[in-house]
Amino acid sequence: MKRELNVHSKYRNLFIILLLIANTVAAQDVTPDSKESKMFNNAIYGNVGVGGLFVTATACYERMFARNGQKSIVATFVKAGYGGAAYWGHSTPYILGNFGFLTGVTKHHLEVSGGFVKSLDEYYDLFPLSVSIGYRIQKPNGHFILRTGAGWPEGFYFGLGVSF
């Protein structure tokens, strides 16, 4: 029991460090040249996914920390998430942390990210790397986010969220 509490406290500390890094790096924001290209710094979204014989559900917090509305790479971001995968009568919760970027200057974006994933189930380990590539609809100055794509551990996913 003590080992289990120690493992969870390590991952809680890892999430806190990741969020602190995101807020520290946010001080380096590049302000957009025009009001039309503004993207909000924070986002919360959820995904559901299917990957072969398993299904996933993931909730993420994302922080954008560098933006330039006039370039092809509009923003870079860091995200932290908590989710679960279910397969053949077994399920495992997991945490993930990714660094990524968005391309496109209109509401249509290519989204690419990579990082780590860790199972919180002591009897089952996931492949430790997290990657995703997808399509995002997020208007400049808009709050609504629609995401779809493929990745690990999310599988082929669909998600909805809000930016603020």
C-alpha cells in the first residue's frame, strides 16, 4: 500500500512540474501581429478513441506558450492528460504529457504532439511514448475546439473542448 501511494505521489509531482514549466515558458509568448490571429492560451478537452480491440477516454489540459499568427506554425503547446483504456474485460488508467505544435493560420489546423504515457496500474504497463497527429478546428478568437486524429494511447480519437 505504501509503495502504491509513493508511485501516485511521484506522478502527481510530475504533473505539477509540467504545469509549472508551461506557465514559466508562457512568459516568452509572442504577441500576434493582428487581432484576427489571436489564439487563447488555455484549453480543456476530452477525447474518446478506438484502437483495435481497446477503447479510450482522455481528458487534457493544454497551455499554448508561443504563437505567431503570420507563420505556418501558429502555436506550440504543452498538454497534460488523464485517461483510461479498456480492453477484453480489463482497464488501466494512465497519465500523459506531450509537447506539440499547430499549423495553419485559419480555423483549420494540423496538430502534432509527442511525449510520454504512464499506466497507473501496477500490473500492466503501456508503451511509454505518446504520439498523436490530427486535425483541429479552432477559430482565431474562438472558444470551441473540435479534434480528430490518431495516436498512442488514444487510438483513432474524436474530441471536443473549449479554449479560454
